[in-house]
Amino acid sequence: MKKVLLLLFVVFLVFVVYNRQRLYLRDPLGGVMRDGVKEDGAQVFINYSNDVLLENDNAPMYVTVIQHENHVGTPAKLMCMHFVVCLADAYVVTLVSAAPNVVVDSMTGKAVSYHQGKHVTVVGLR
């Protein structure tokens, strides 16, 4: 029994290491502020390279991915275990629709700031 559990753990560990760029883990301390107002129900997920996936179950409902180099939009394919983890289709996520006029101001390990027109959004991490 110990050997089976050890083998399953090793397989799981290899899967996580191999997919670390595609695997988005929920950040329980993360939050979203849009135009200075905290969004209720917004969940923040981050991957190994601090790309951000935002999911909001309350109105207005949305799923948005923000990757380095202004790759922002709605992901085409996403497998999620709600409130825990999401797996994207590739490292550079395939987008259904790119968010128009979005400019990423800064991406650090602590916060992501971007604006769309006159609306400024700040995503706090960890």
C-alpha cells in the first residue's frame, strides 16, 4: 500500500512540475479593486510565473486571464476545480476574445495593475 501511495505521489508531483506554467492555483489572499472599489466574489488564481486568472461568480460574471506581454482576454478552454485550481490549455492561453484597449501597467509578484479606457483595475496578490 505504501508503494502505491508513493507512486501516486511521484506521478502527481511530475504532473505539477511539467504543467507549472498551465496550472493556476487560487490565491486566498488575493483581491480585485476596480476603480478603487473592491469586487465581491472575485477569485484570483496565479501560476508559476505570476500570470493571473480572475474569476467572478457574482454579477458581472467574468473569467479573465492576464499574462505577461499584454496577453489579456477570456480563455477558450479552462478546466477548473472550483475555488481550488484551474488548468489552462497551453502556457500562452488561447483566447476566445481578447480584451480591447487593455494595457497592463505593471506585473509584479505582489500586484497586477491594468487599465481599459478610463477604468483602472488593481489585482493584489498574496
